[in-house]
Amino acid sequence: MRERQWITARRAELDDLAEQLTKQLQEVQVERDELAIAERVLNRLAEQAQADAEAAASAAPVSARVAGRAVLLIPHRSDAADEGALPGDYRKILAIVREADVPVQVRAVGERLGLDTEVRGRLEPLRAKMTKLADRGWLHKRPDGRFAARP
């Protein structure tokens, strides 16, 4: 008889333990699923941060070293003989603005350049380039944010 009681008691203990382990396993699986989602979010944020860093790097002043001195690759308009002194992408921007008879928005220039203008942040490097052209006297930036060609 004792053996039967012991077996019954042990089986009850093992059933309780199995129930606890099943519950713990479910909790572990839920947490693992949450961690997988968090990892995907972090990966997306890291990709966005990298894209933002690349955009910021492209918006940084373009310079080169000549005879050990830093020189601007985007010269002031008064210092350059003509727009041929500008890098190719800046010449394209300048040509698009000049073709327009009215001041243009950055979005319109981006569309002409084939940029994805619907994605937030894709136009910021272009805006930085156009602002740089305005700062150096190649374009005029109006208070409303539009750009016009200088005569």
C-alpha cells in the first residue's frame, strides 16, 4: 500500500511540476517573441540612423586639400569664373532652378532629379545643397523657402 501512495503522491508532484514548467515555457516564449520584435525595431532604427548620418555627411561642407590647405569645392560665385567650377550635382541643381521661370520648392527640384519625394527626410540633403548654393551666391533663397536663380 505504501508503494501505491508513494507513486500517487509522486505522480501528483510531477504533474504539478509539469504544469509549472509548461507555464514557464509559455512565459519564455512570449518574452522571446517580444525580444524578436524589439530587435527588429532596433535594426530599423539603426538603419535609419545610418541613413541620417549619411545624409548629414553629404550636407557637410565639401572641401579638398590642395597644397596642404583646405579649399571649398563649392566656391563663392564671385570667386568662380563660371558655374563650371561647381561639382556636377550642384550644376544640375542650378540648371533646374534656372529653367524654372518662378522660384521653386526643394520638392520640385527633387522630383526633377528623380528623388523619392514622398519619403520624409529624403529631400534634406538636397535642401542642404541648395542652401549652400544660396549661401555662396549662386541661388537666392526666399523667405518662403523657395529658391530662385540669381541674374
